Amino acid sequence: MRNIPSHPAQANTQTPSTESIDGKFTNGYLLPVRITWASDIHLEFCREDDRERFFYRLAGSPGDAILLTGDIASHNRTARMLEEMHTATGKPIYYVTGNHDFYGGAIQEVTSALDGLRARVPDIVRLDTAGPIQIARDTGLVGHGGWACGTAGSGINTNVRINDEVYIPDLRWLTKEKLFAQMRLMAKQSADHIRAVGAQAAEAYANVWIATHVPPFAESCTYDNRLSEPDYLPHFCNLLLGDVIQQLASAFPDTRFTVLCGHTHGAAFFSPAPNLRVITAAAEYRCPSIRAELDPEAEAQKAIEAWQQPPHSPAP
Ligand SMILES: [Fe+2]
Ligand SMILES: [Fe+2]
């Protein structure tokens, strides 16, 4: 029986319950939680009325909680817009940061603002600093925004440069070698986090969702329905995280792992192991949209069916 109000007006007035289903809670909300997933919404590029329309759609969506896989806005706008979104929807928000969330500010400055937001509004959860969160009877959610590791495709020999090194002070004015070393370091931090919380979640749940911004496999990076070019892959892909996720999938063969990511703005579906599927969200600048309404229990069933699918197929 589902006890969580699904209508936004009800959700706005919802107070954390002291009762439980099977004795389980997540952030005080009864389980199971349905999730509205959006990625790369880039609210920094939206006019105020477009932003408000998007919040209205989120409020009216069936999801009991919102999951954002990075590139929410930029610099101090990210914290402000997360808070506005929470106020407008009344729904808990689980999110990871993307590279654009640091545009215009030092990484430490932005993360401090986001930590301050979590302290003020406990319902806005940055997964990068959280342990596994139970979102259904048998499903745990973990996450980390991560970073492109710089080694996929052409690696450091790529001729493509992206705006990270222009707009993120920590990455500005670095030599190419130092830039790629820093990218690798940040990518490794996300891989280390997922190694720890992913194993914890896999011990506890039959289904583990991993939210991240940067796709962990080259096959998850597409543009115009084609796999991304080798020169773009160093900036599009976090292979260090991919290695860790594959290790988790083989260490826990009875656990089904679902990775939700974004960053490339191209839809993709990739299943590198029978118990592992990776879904990359399509996105368009100035058109923030809901990528999917996910019911963890229905998704668990789909994950079982995905075992039968070929290893790489077009986006669902
Ligand atoms: Fe993006
Ligand atoms: Fe991104």
C-alpha cells in the first residue's frame, strides 16, 4: 500500500510520519518513494517564468521525490534554485552536482554553500556527501557528481577543450598536464565514494541506484544518437567510476545496479553486465524537462528484464 501523497498540494502539507511500512523510513517519508528524475536542467540559462513553469511541472509530477543528476545551475545560483525548487514543489530533492554547478565559483566555495543549504533544509540531500538512502523496500540510492577522468578516447592528446577550464577558477591557467591530473583526481574521489557507499548499499538492498553526473562508460556517451567522438570522450566520461561500478556488479552478482547519469545531453542505454544498466538522460539547454518518472519497484522488474537485452541498444 502506498501511503505517500502523490498530489503536490498534498505533498506540500506532508509532514514526516512516525509510522512505517515494514519498519522502514527514508528522511521521515513512508516507503516506497516514486522518483521524478531530471538531469542537466541548467536553470542558469532559463528565464524566471520558464523556471517557474518547470517547478510547476515538477510539483504536479507523480514523483514523491525529485532526483537531479547535475548541472542544475551555476555557482551560487545552484543552492538558491534548489531551495526555490523545494519551496515550489514541497518535495524532497536528492541531487549530485555537475561541472556547470561550479562555473563562476571556486569548488570549495560552491560546496560550502551546498553544505549550508543541507544544514538549513535537510530535505535537500546532496548525495556526494550522503550514505545510501532507502527509496523502496529493496532499493537503495547512492550518488556522486564525479568528474570526467580525462583518459577515455583520445585522452590527454585530445584537441577538444571545454569551458570548465575557463569558468572554474580551480581549473583555470593550468597546464594541460596539470588540468588532466586534477580531472583524474576529482574523478577518483567520486569512484572512491561510490566504492564505499555502493558496497554498503549492495549489502543491504537487492537493487542499488547510482546517481552521477558524468557517464561512467564510453558507450553511455552519445551525441546525435551516435557514440561520442574520441576527442570528446576525455571530457565526457569517468572510466575510474566505471571500473568501480563493474567491480561492484561482479562482487554482488545478485544485486541489480542501475546508474542514472547526464552530462553529455544525449540519451543512451548501456548494459555492460547482466546485473548492471546505465541510463544517460537527454537534455537541452533552456528547456529543463523531466527525464522520467521512476517507480523503484517497477524499475527493479525492468532491471531483471534488462538481463535479457543485448549489451548495447538505442536509448529507451
Ligand atoms: Fe549539462
Ligand atoms: Fe555537465
